[in-house]
Amino acid sequence: MSDELTPGLAVQHVLNQSYDFLQQADLKGTDTVTIGVMQGDMRLFQCTVTMKKFAPNDSVSMSDVVLKASKVEKMTPQVEEFAKVTGWTILK
């Protein structure tokens, strides 16, 4: 992810893009998908989505839908602060 974005915003962009990515027909039958966000040499965030738990819902934020189906494995303090301020659903 570009260094021009704050770490939290970079992760949010990737989670929002993942919402559409996870709905691809090519992923049918997949058990899990791991999503990692790097900025330069630093891993800002990583989660594993359990596809059986992923339920697209247009009335909820895309990042929350992805996070609800995920186990968060790594999150930097900057991303965690961003998540608290913006109200993300975070499952650890």
C-alpha cells in the first residue's frame, strides 16, 4: 500500500476491496482466505476470512462484513487506534 495513506486508511481500503474480491465465483469451495496489508517493509494488518462465515450485506460497512468473518492475526497499534475511532468490528 502507498506510504501516502495512513496505516489505518490503507487497511480500510484493502478490506473494502476484499469485500468484492471474496464474492468471486473462483473462490467457491475455498475454506479460508488470508488478507495481509503491507506498507513498505511493515506488515500493518493480517486476517484470515472463514468463507462460510462471510455473508455480504449492503446495509453494513464492507470492512465490518469482512472482519465479522475473520480472525485478526496482526494489527499495528496505529491500525488498532484507527479501528477504535472508526468503530470497526474487530475480532481477535
